[in-house]
Amino acid sequence: MSLAEPPFDNEIRIVCWNVEHNGRGRHGGEDHRDLARDILVSIKPHVVLRQELTGAWDRGKADLYAEANRLGGLTPFMAAPREGRSRNPVGVMVDPNLFFVDGEFEHDMPWKPICNPRVRLKGCAKPIDLASAHLCHFDPDLRATEARRLTTLADNSRSALVGMDANSYPHRTDLESVALPDWDKVEDRVHYQHRTIERAGRRVSDTRPDEILSGGNPVFTDLGLHAATAIGQPGALAATASLKRTDQGPAQRIDRMYCTPDLAPALTAFEVLANDDVQAVSDHALLLARFDLDVLRRALTPTR
């Protein structure tokens, strides 16, 4: 199985993927876990930023370790699900051959925690804060709070890279290839309440998380937008979800990856993968960011 361009020895591959209910489908009656792992194995990722690790905390986190082991023995991290809150937690997996682990943090947000290991590329002095997030699907105000929390990863000139299901929309609509939803044509009215905010006396698509993360005086660089505008890869702006539902309007670019600006020059490619196998597993496309290892090392090696 080959979904992406062949891997190169001098690159770091970082995947972000919301695997619908951890491969069990929308209603929990399916089992696509093996196919999901086969897809990831074909990419040979060094970092995986995962959303919807449904059930992976059970049985001593057996599903989490099964996925990490299938990917060649990645080191897995996972935010613990909380009683009375979302049962679809997030996680991060990293290649121990490339990275030291300097710390592990969990940001206890009201709906879903953020998983945030701090890693260091071997041979480099400066660490990277990695984070997997799944912003709240029903509350725009909480999404804005979650986005602001993520900005703290870049505080004090730290380097950070974040992957998420943002459940909201990119704000640079003039540069996007997918138009925002026409809410008069969206059948699901609950979705309208979840995904719109009031501005200037009218309801509009919620772009606040993206504005907070990558708007004026940006804390982060949107990797998809950077790939499209700076390195000539318009496919990086492809829609990511929903790959299945039609009652919520056309698919949108709600899954996104961000990094602090110091890391952006190392990006060489950004792919949105949504072939038949991906769609069999999930209602979300898989994001793959490729970084030049040498350029990344220079960014993480402070000059004197």
C-alpha cells in the first residue's frame, strides 16, 4: 500500500489524523484498526498526532501500544479521558530513534485534554513542544479558549508543532481553495449552532481559532497555507472533512497543522491524503507534513 510519495532518508514525516472513533466507525460497530495501521505504516512516520483514540485507554492502553508497536516501536503518549466528558481522547507518538523525550504535559481543558510531549531532536539543543488537539465540536467559545491555550506552547520563544481537528474554519478565505459553508443550504441546523458565531449582528462561520493561532502578529504558521503559498503546493489546501456526511455542507479544511515560524522553512511538502482506504477508515483525511532534517536541525541549534 502506498499513499504518499516515497520516504527519503533526510526528511522527517509528521502525520496528523483523526481516525473516526479509532477505526470503529461513527456508531462503533466497525473495525478498521488494522487498515488504519497499514496506512500509517506505508508512510513510515516519525511523529503521529492522533485524534479520536476511542477506547485506547482501556485494557492498559492496549490499543495505543498496538498502534505504536505496529509503527515500528514509536513512543506513545495519550491524554486520559475524563468521566462525564469526551470519550475520544488525543495522543502523540514519536520515533525514539530520532527524538529524546524531555517532558510530557497534559492540558486539562473542559471537553478534551491536549496531549503535549516535549521532545528534542537528537543532536540538537532546543526542544520542540508537540501537541495533538481536538477542539470542542459544540462550543465556539471553548474552541477559542483551547486555541489560546495552544499559544502558550510558543511562549518564551519555544518551538512548537501542533496538529488538530479544529472543528472550525481557516480565516484567510481569500487564499483558500474551498469556500466556507453556505449556511442557508446546510441541512443540519445543530451543526449551524455549533460552527457559527455572531459578528456585526449576523451569524458567520467560526474562524476564531485560526485567527488566534495564525492571524495578525501570528504565533504559528498554518502549514497547509504555507505549502500552498510559499512552496507552490495548492493541494495542501484541500478539504479534509467530512469525507462521508453531506448534511453538513461540502467538506471543509477543518484539520490543520501549525508550527512556530522558526520551523516553517524546513517544510518541503504538505499532503492531504483521502484515497479509498483512508475513506474506508475515517471521515477525515490524513495530513502529512514533510520536513528537511538538515534545515530542521539548524532551526533547533541556537547560534551563539
